[in-house]
Amino acid sequence: MEDTLLRELLTDSRVLTLPKNQFLVTEGVVDQHIYYIESGAVRVFLQTEFEELTIRFGYKDSFITALSSFINGTPSEFYIQAIRRTQVRAVSKQQFQAAIDASPSFLKLYNAILEGLVIQQLEREVDLLTASPSERLQRVLQRSPRLFQEIPSKYIASYLRMTPETLSRVRKIND
């Protein structure tokens, strides 16, 4: 049922092809789309005065959005950038609302997507609160076993809040 609804929703969506390093969303822009990744990979990050802080990844068959901007209609605090050539389908909030108004089944799909995004954010918070770099790595690999095949190590290190060198050491210890 969910696959049928998803295909129906994506039928009218806009297809975007992003070359490597192109931004899908930038800080300060109100983004009212949720993106379904058909191929490639993206990262969501914040830019501070001193560094880029990677907070999320998305790759094939996953949804990504600047969640607070999407829900509240406020300027995004985040950047979403293609890590490699990426194709996404952009579904506007208005398209989702029209689908929900037409069929309550779409409300269930919408809630499932948002719940998934919220759960991922909560897992991220737990990762940051977990003291050991080794524990953070193990938790993320349990959730995303393909991570190192999809995402370059430097971004994974940023996501785990460690240097690339520390990530390399921790991986060697855990292997």
C-alpha cells in the first residue's frame, strides 16, 4: 500500500539532477519541499564560524528535507549538498497537502515519513550524547550498514563529531 501511494505521490513531482557539490538547500532559504532520493547521496550540515557540522545523510530510497523549514515555513539553518551526482524528486508541501485532502491514506504516508525523520534526529542526539567514539561508530553502522559505501569518510567523521584520523583509528580497532 505504502509503495503504491509513494509512486502515486512521486508521479507529479519535479525531478532534479544535482552534480557533485551542488546545493539542494542553502541556509537562510525557506524550503517547502521534501525530497526523495532516487540515486546518489547528500549530506545535511550547519556552517559555524569555525567548521561545517554534518548532521545527517541521505541516499537512495530515502527522504531528506530541512525539517524545520519544511514544517514551519522558516528560513533553513541547514545546507543540503550533493556528495556525488544525485537525482531527487521534489514534492512540495502543497502537493502533499492536496494528496492528503484527496485521500486519508496520504496522511498516513506523510506521518510515516515525518516520523522517520524525527526518529533519525533523535538517534542523532543519542549518538552525540554517547561518550565513546567507538560506540558512536557502532550505533551508526547498526542503523546504516552501507554508510561507508555511500558516504566519504571525512563526512562520516564530521557526523560522528571526530577527526578523520580518530575515525580511522576507531575503525581499525573495531575491525
